[in-house]
Amino acid sequence: MVPRGRLDISSADLIWAVSACFRSRRRCTTSLHSHWPTWQVLVALSVRTAWDAWLAEQHWPKGDEILVSAVTIPDMLRIIREHGLVPVPVPVEFDSLTVLPAEFERRITVRTRAALVAHLFGSRMPISPLAMVCRRRGIQLVEDAAQAFDRPSRLSKSESDVVLLSFGPIKTCTALGGAIVLLRDADMAGRLHQRLAAYPRQSSQEFFKRALRMCFLQALTWPPAFTALVSVLDACGVDWDRLLSRLTRGFAGKAFWARLRRQPSWEMIALLERRLATSCSRALEDRTRSANLLWSHMGAIERPGADAADHSHWVLPIVAAQPDRLLKALRSSGYDATRIASSLIQAANETCPADARWDRLLYLPNHPAADPVKLAATIETAVVER
């Protein structure tokens, strides 16, 4: 069976990460700043950690509002509410994965303090029109680029006030965790640095265990090994789809706030430095080329972001009339499709109604072993036979 994907990290980097836990610790954040010379640069354990700390430093009155693009990670909304603030969803255009400036501005009130917009699935929406609205209305713009990082230079001209970048296990250029926070405001950067520096640091032992787990998971992305694993777990009655998803997530389970409010280990920071310094764009180019070939053979099958002008195809979602049935058909044909590749949800209300298409997404395998032409033909056959 062709796995749903593989970690965007080489075996050499994984071995380096494991061995780093046995070397002397060093403070190693200076080179990170060189990638974004026009920004204030901070390191955090995760995007959630950075978002929580940034909101804590604002001291806004309870009941004030934060605009959010309506398709987002539920923890980002949870953090907003934890600070006594109210998330106000703004529709995301399904075909382009953008937030329209007119819809955005229409929801700004006297209580609006900031806006959080999330780039989805590897696409990047135009930020300049939203930044113009924010400047005119006197609110701050935070860009959640956790799913959209490809290279540091792409962000040098962003007009946001804050940019959040994730290097978690399943992200592009992964460092097995960690986040970068880019800020315009030097005073806020100083205060945020002090807050983050007061958090307890993730231990070397914890990072070592994570690195070993990721080595194991990367080995399992070899199709024969993955096929054997699935057979064993199926025979044991284990839901391997949810198990694999849980193994790559850093904040599942209990003690959410305690695990969130920590610093990354020195080893994680060192690995992040190494990845940013040595990461090659070839894998990203191959991924984009393969995705474009797949879409060119998919015919009329609907997908979010089909009209997105800027897309690196971090994941490959399509809309299925009967996603569970198509999932079974793909797995029986040897493709590990899934419905839980992302934890995205819709934040809907009376002024931002839910779009049913978001609930019918199926994520196709985004693995080098997946032949785009054969995968497209398998999907077409399964849809016709439905």
C-alpha cells in the first residue's frame, strides 16, 4: 500500500537529531535571524504556543473580538476564548482558499482588535488587500502560515504584523517541532521573548523520544513496511488511521496548557537551524510537479484551492460525494487515503454559514511512490462505479 505521505526530512537529518541529544547543549538561535533580516525573529515550541503568548501580551478587555478565517485549527479558537476574547469567523472562498477583503472588512466592529488568517493546504492567499484594510481600520493582522511554508525568502515582503511558521512533524522542512514568530513591533518582540523565556524548557529526553518515534514512522513510509504494518494492525482490530494521525500530533491528550506553555529543547532549535540552512527546494518542486500532474488528470472532481494562484500542495484534498466509500475503494486499490490528515474545522455562525463541502474532504496520498496518472485513473474508476 502507498502511504499517505512521508516526513519532509532526510535520514541523515533524523540521525543527526538523535545524536544531538548526546552532544553538549549550546545556545543556537542566532543564525535563525539571518533568514529574516527585516523582522524581529523569535522561536517557540509551536504556533499554538506563540499565539497564546502573543494574545497574553495584548491585555485586551474580555469580550473584544478577533476576526478569524473560518477554516482553521480548533486549538487556535480555543486559545482565543481562553483569553476572554471572541472569535468572529470570516468566510474562506472554497475555490481560491482566500478571504475576500469586503467580507473581511464587513465584520470589523469597534471591538475588533486583530485578525488571524490561515493559509490552507500549502496555498498562500494574497495578504496585501487584507493588510490595507487592517491598517485603515487600526487592527493588527496575524498570518498563520503553518501550512504554507516553503522557503524563508517568500516571507520577506509580507505586510502582516505577525507571521507564524510551523516546523512540526508533518510540515514542510520539519524540525520535528518548533515554530518561528516574525514580528514588526520590536517592543512587542521584547515582551514576547521575556514571556516565552520564562516557560520551562522541553527536555532532551522528550526530544530524543520524539526523534526515535519519527525515525520509526519514516521507516514505515516505505510501502512494503507500511503494507505489513497495516495488515498486522487490521488483524489486531486497531484503527491504524487514527493511530498514525495521533503519533504525528504534538498536543493530543491531557494537560494541554502545561504542554503548550514550554520552550523547545536546545536540540529541536539546533535541528531547526540545520534544516533552514541546508533544506533543498528540489523535494518541494517534485511535490508540486506531481500534484499538478495529478490535478490535470482528475477531470471534473472538485477540490479546494483549484483556483489558488500560489500553491505548493502540502496535502491533496478532494471533495467526494461519499468520502467513506471512496476511501475504502482507494485503500482496496493500494492507496492510503484518509479523512483525518488535517484537524481543520469550520467556525460558522449566522453571518458565516457552513459550507458542506468542507465536511466531505478526502485526502489523497502525497507520497513519491504514488503515480499521479494511476491514482487519478483509480479515483475516476471508483467514482464511475459508485
